[in-house]
Amino acid sequence: MRSLTEARIKKNKPTIKRRVRKKVEIKIVVFTIVRI
């Protein structure tokens, strides 16, 4: 069970990083719009 979950986490890590990057980019864009 542990090995399966670890493998799933390793496979999902790049997608999670991409999602986080997109969220961070959106936050930066919103921040710049609010400042201007």
C-alpha cells in the first residue's frame, strides 16, 4: 500500500507543481493589477 501511494505521489508531483505555479502566476497578476 505504501509503495503504491508513494509511486502515485511521485507521478502526481510534477502536475501539482504546475498547478501551484499557475496559482502563483495568477496571484502575481492580480497583485500587479491591484497595485496599478
